[in-house]
Amino acid sequence: MKPEAMSREEKKQFDAVEALSEIAQKINTIQEIKPLLDEILVLGLDELAAERGFVLLKSGETGEAFEVETSRNLSENQISDITQISSSVIRNVLSSGEAILLFEAEKDPRYRTAESIVIQKIKSIACIPLSIKNRQIGAIYLDSVSKRSRFTQENLPFLTAFANQAAIAIENARLYQALRNENRRLRGEVQRIHGFDEIIGRSREMEEVFDVMSRLLDTDASVLIEGESGTGKELVARAIHYNGHRKDKPFMALFCGALPGSLLESELFGHKKGSFTGAVTDKRGLFEAADGGTFFLDEIGDLNLDIQTKLLRVLQEGEIRRVGDNKVIKVDVRIISATNKTLTDLVQTGEFREDLYYRLNTIPLLLPALRNRSSDVPLLAHHFLDKFAARSRSEITGFERDTVEALMTHDWPGNVRELENTIERAVVMARGKLISRQDLRLPATGTQEDSFAGSLTLQELTRRAVKQALDAEEGNISAAAKILDVSRRWLHYKIKEWEL
Ligand SMILES: Nc1ncnc2c1ncn2[C@@H]1O[C@H](COP(=O)(O)OP(=O)(O)OP(=O)(O)O)[C@@H](O)[C@H]1O
Ligand SMILES: [Mg+2]
């Protein structure tokens, strides 16, 4: 039936249903308890044109104890006055589950002597139970110093329906809170089980990674970690070292792309005084420094062939020679290397020694791209949210529902690093207590860029992006690396290569 064709009574009912469904929609999307109670109180005040009010929740399953959770236009003193002296009203409501509406409170024989009604000149009072299946979880209290016609029995059905809706939303929010706590607890537990505290992930893909990791911890086998940029290669390398039997010995990391060949050689193996201009003293190389520990060779694909040959000897013989020195020095290091290139391709093109590849690759560890383990995205997102919210003392407590969806469907070309930066930015940008989809500022993955890319080489496109980011951040490398979602070391390397 169309609204025009209704009788007055039907029209009134129709309006009430509309209003209720609007209210339901509004409060059902609020997952945090405090903002939810605020909203419920505002809606209640509006409905009765009341000036003041509060929402109270029972504090135990049984008994009469309750707590005032949120209030409007009432001081602490007034609240305690009302809850004490009008306690009969509240107690009645909580025990009977029936609403009390007083249009002329001062005339009601049951309450007219109540001090609060007298002292505070309250004329109208409404106290509506929040019930779920005959169980009272609290009440909404509203009052006014004027005689408000809406505080009458006529409005009771609407108020009751509203309060029922509110009670369900409150239960849901509590459930959500409990789930979040449980989630947090479980996360802690899972981390404790595999011992790799900082590496977040429960997907099958990550379970496999943890499984391999835990099996190779106490061996000295070389590990080759492959994975796209930002998948956690360095994180995993460190975890292997710090959980293994070499943990009390040094962990040395070298970004292989950062230095030109000759310097890199002296960095790695050290040099003898006078072996080249600038070699004014004897110098110990990184391999010696890492003796007994772990050496992490990052971006191993960038190593030139000459150094590859020397590295192979270290791996085969367990010994090094400083540049310009004939003396052989024994070293005991475990090698973990990482790359986001496909080394087998480089072997094919002759850029990487096949024998070295097999030496490094005793145990391969492939880190999955984030888009291939999107079930871990909510876990990671909450992990980073906790981290950044705590760091910036922000009050943000969670994500809106469609925010999590957006996070899960995004492609994450920059993998976990991109997700981490996205959350860090969102924590700064967010205005509410929950991070909204807009706060994420996820780039649209469109076809526009694709057609643009068609006219340029990847190299040139990358160079332009780097230049743009550096310009935008006035040459600040950390900031530019953040924008680009790359490591600082990678950026350093590119700046040198392209002489930016
Ligand atoms: N599983 C994970 N759990 C928690 N944090 C992670 C995880 N994986 C990566 N990160 C975080 O993401 C960021 C990037 O990780 P990392 O530097 O290890 O990546 P990478 O694979 O070495 O990247 P690149 O190839 O660009 O050097 C770091 O801040 C790291 O702490
Ligand atoms: Mg890295």
C-alpha cells in the first residue's frame, strides 16, 4: 500500500516502522560500545525531546548493580543524585523489565516525594529497559523540566521497539569486543607456538614458511630467501639468526647492490694496508666480523661475477683472503641470502654463476606475495594498527567493516611493507575511533597507468617515480622510500645508479 492510501493510524504506524528501520541501520554499524551508547542516548533524547539523560548497564549477570556509561547535560553530582533518589524508578525498571513514563512526575503518588523530583524540578521522566529475551541488560533514563507530551503511554510501543533494537546492538558490540580480545589473545598464542614473534601470519602459506624455518634453525645450511619486495625477507633472515644456535654471535647484513665491485670486495673480505690507494691500515672485512654468526647477503642478484667467484670460495673452503694479502683466514659463517629477482633467470643469461646458485640455495625459502595470502591481511592490519596507535597514543581502536574488506581485496604490489605504510598513514589521517575506507587512501588500480606504462620502459618509469618522490620529499630519502614503498637501501642504490 502506498502511504497516500493509508488511514491516519496506518500512516502513523508506517512512519514508526520507517523511523525504527533508520535507527536500526544507524546503530547496527557501530561496533564500539562507547560510541554506540552515545548514539543510542542521542536518539532517545531526540525522540522524546528530553533535555537530559543517561544510559546505564547492569554490571553483573545478577543483582542490582549497574553503571552509568554515558550521559548528556548532567553533572556527576546530578547523576549520582538521580540514581540514588530515583533509584526506585530505575530499580523497578531493571527488575520488572517494564518502562516507566511519568508525564507529571510531581503528581505521581509513587514518586512525588522523591527528592530528586522535587529538588531538580523534574516534570517528565522516562526510564526504558534495555532487554534481550526478558533479560534486562540496562536502561535508558531521560528526563525534562517541562511537561513533555511525548512522555506518555502512547509512545510506549515505539520506545520499547527502539530499546529492543538498541539492546541487540549493544550485545553485538560487546560480542565484537570480546572477539577482538580473543583474536588478540590467540595471535599472541600462535606467535608463542612458533616462536617467531614478529612475523605475522596464519595462512597455510605462512605456516609452511614457519615449518621450514623451524627445521633449519639449528643447521648451518645456506638459505636462499626469495620473494617480492616487501614480503619480509629481511625479517625472516633475522628471525632465523636470532632463534638459532648462532644467536649470541653477530648478525651481519650487506646490501649487495650498494657498492661498486672493488669497494664491495674490501668490505666483504677486508684488505691489507697499502693494497690500494686509501687502504692506510689493515682492515677486517665483514666475513671476519661475522665469524661464528650469520651473514645476510641482501639482493644477491646484484652481485658482480668477480665477487661471485670469491664468494663461492668462501662457501666451499670456509676461508677468505683479505685484498692484497696472501694469508688465508678461516671463517665460520652461515650464509642467508635474499633476492626479489628470479635467480634461475640470471643463471640462464649468464649473469649469475650456476655453481654459486646451488651453493646458496641449499634450502630455498619462498615468501608468498601478500595478495596470495589475503586471509592474513586482517591479522597484519590489526598488528600494525596496535603498533602505530600505541606509538602515537591515538585512540583508534579498530577498522570499520568495509575497511577490512577493502584491505583484503587490494592487490598489495608493495606487499607487507605497503600494508604497514598504509596503516601508519591511516592512523594519522583517521578522525574517528575506527579507520574508515577513505582513511586508507588506497590507490586505484586502474588501466590508465597501464596505457601510460606502455609508452615507457619499466626502467624509465621507475626512474621518474623515484625522481618525483625525491622532489616531493625535498630529497629526504627515508620519506621518499616510504612513498615508494621500497627500502632505503634500494633507493640509495638507485640514486647512485641514476645520479639523481
Ligand atoms: N609477516 C610479517 N609480519 C609482520 N611484519 C612484516 C611481515 N613481513 C614483512 N613485514 C614488515 O614489512 C616491512 C618490509 O619487510 P622486509 O624489509 O623484511 O621486506 P623485504 O622482503 O626484505 O623487502 P625488499 O625486497 O624491498 O628489501 C618491514 O617493516 C617488516 O617488518
Ligand atoms: Mg629487504
